[in-house]
Amino acid sequence: MASSVSSDPTIFSLRNLALKLNTADDLTPHIGPLTSSPTTITHIDLSGNTLGVATCEHISTLLPSLTNLRSANLADIFTGRLLAEIPPALDALLTALRKCEKLEEINLNDNAFGLNTVEPLRPFLANHVPLRHLYLNNNGLGPAAGTLVAQSLEQLAARKAEARKAGQQVPDLETIVCGRNRLEAGSMAAWAKAFSAHGKVKMVKMVQNGIRIEGIVTLLKDGLAKCTGLEVLDLQDNTFTLKAAKTLAQVLRSWPDLVELAVGDCLLSARGGVAVAEALGKGNNGKVEVLRLGFNEIDAKGLAALVKSAEGKALPRLRRVELNGNKFSEDDENIEALQNILSKRKEEGEETDAYPGLDHEDENSWGLDELDELEDEDSDDEDDAAEEDDEAEAEEASIVRDADLAEDEPVSQKKDEDVDELAAALGKAEIK
């Protein structure tokens, strides 16, 4: 990644300079703009460096003077630090940032915030009323710490409501990115409550979290279904199977503004693929432009259902579909039919500028992805629906058993019940 020291006076950036800053003196040569013109700075980027406790404490004395700060990138700032260093360093930074009343966006990606280091994060998440965009990707949370984060966000919704009653102009929480955090099913009840409380969220990305079937059902039905303004949903690389796919099909009608649906590598199953495709064809999601459905065991029936939805009036803006890794023949006539539909959309888009700001030359924004990993359909597929239901249930049970066994391997995880109890106990700690 490119490093940067910005020439823009509104941006203070040490991005990817790979600095190892242990003391206040180590920081001094780099912080001129923070002291000379603090009120002009709207964005601070410290990512891609490693910051010690003393350095963070010194930065924390400067942050409150950034009265116009709107975004802070603190991604990957603790690489190589001892576990004991992270909580006081993080606490110093976040306590100071709470005083920045215009700060709407924070990026904390790629920092180790497991259960032992999540505590300093909670007061910020629960109390920083201006927060609009939150990025917490690849933080090693686990289900217990993930529950605490979700509970803090639920508390934030209450704080925002209180501030509005007091006459303050308060933004909605619009973006939550929390992927690669092993949140698992055990934290999904808490996340569902958080999303239900923040009903105006527009973007949710929770990829690769080891969330199994029941957790996905809870998240969708009790949480995300309440977010009626949702525009982007990315749950790739979690486990749906038929049961959660049916739930997704049911809640799709709750998202009339949905633009992108990404559920690739989620094992929707053949019948689950049909259910989702048919739900998209009901006319409730007319703004959808992108569908990421790869590696889901979708078969020829699912492909046919998707083409039927795409060629009608239900998906008039659909421009990009990812289907690689599914179970139909590369010679299926519906592939060509879908390609023709998407090609026509691109031509119309170029003529009418129907997709403003979109790069018409970017091949990843249009058409079908490369279908080079398709699987052949099983030749002995059963048509009997009851038998297919039995097979699906057996498949779900097998997946759960396999996941349980995997969790008992070298680094074992506590069962969800234990996680809930631990998170509940920790959640009773007062957040100030």
C-alpha cells in the first residue's frame, strides 16, 4: 500500500509510513500540522504505523483541539505491540476523540481487540453521539467481545435519541463494517438488537464471521429486517443453507432501497437459491444493481428463476451478477440470456447516464463474472420437495456438527451459551 504525507491542509496523514513511535519525542518530528493549524484539519490518518502508549497519550492531548475533525483512520496502529499496551493506548485516543464533536467516522480495522482489549472501545461506541460510520474489520473480537460491541451500539442508539429530544442535530448511524471477527451465532442476538435500534443503517458488511444458520436467521429476522433503508448488505462467507436462505427471501421485501446484495459462499443451497431469486422477482427491490451469489450450490432452476426476475420489471437496474462456483452447466441457455440482459443494461446506462459516477470501463461493475469454476449438477437430483427438505435439514445438521467439531480443535471456543453468559456479565460493567 502506498504511504502518504498529505499536501492537503485539511488532512493530517502518516498513512503507511511504517513508523515505530514509542515516545512523545518520537512523534514530535511528524506532528507539525496538528499544532500549527489544528482547526483546519478534518481528517486524520495514523494507519500503518505502530504506536506505543506514550505516543498515544501525547496524541490524545492534541486531538481535542481538532474542532473540525470529521474522520479518523486508526487502522493497523498496534502491530508488534504487547497485549498489555493496547488498552491504555486505545483508551487515550478514544477518550480524546469523544471530545471531537464533529467526528462522524472512525476506522479501527486490523487492530487486535479481543476480549482482553475491547473494554476501551465500549465507552466510545456507547456514547459518541455524532458517529455515522464505523469500521471494525479483522479485529479478532470473537463472540463474547462481539456481543459487548453490539451492546454498546445499542446503547448508542439510546444516547442519540436522548440528544435529539434535547434539541441536538444528530446523524443516524449509517455504516457498520464488522467482518473477519469470528462473531459466530452466539453474538447474533445482541447484533440483532443493535440493528433494530439503529433502523436507518444503510450499509452492513459482516463477512467471514463464522455465523451459522440460526445466527443468520436471528440477524436477518430480528435485526436487519428493521433497517428499512438498507442499501448494501454483505454477509459473504457465512453459513445459510436452505433455512436461512428462506429467511432472506422473506425479509427482502423490507429493503426497497437495496442496491447490493452479497451472499456469496454462503451455501444457500439449490432450493434456497430459487427462493431468493423468486423473492427478488416480486418487485420489492427495484433498485438492486449488484448480486453476489457465487459458490452457493445454485442449480439450473435457481439460474432460471434469476433470469426470470432480471428480464421483467422487478430488477430494472441490475447490472452485475456473480454466479461462479455454482451447480449448472456453462452451456445453460440461461447464462446467455442473463448476459444479454446485463449487456443491454450497460448500453442503456452509457446512453442515459443511468448510473452516475460508475466507471463504464470497469468490467467488474457490469455483466457476469468469469464462470470458470462451475460444478455439474448431480444427475440423480430428486424432484420430490419433501425429500429435498429432509436432505436440506440433514445437511444443516451436518454443517453444525462439523463446525462444532472444528471449534473443539486446537483453539477451542466456548459454546454459545457460555459466551452469552460471559458477555452478559461483562455487559453489566458500567460504561462511563
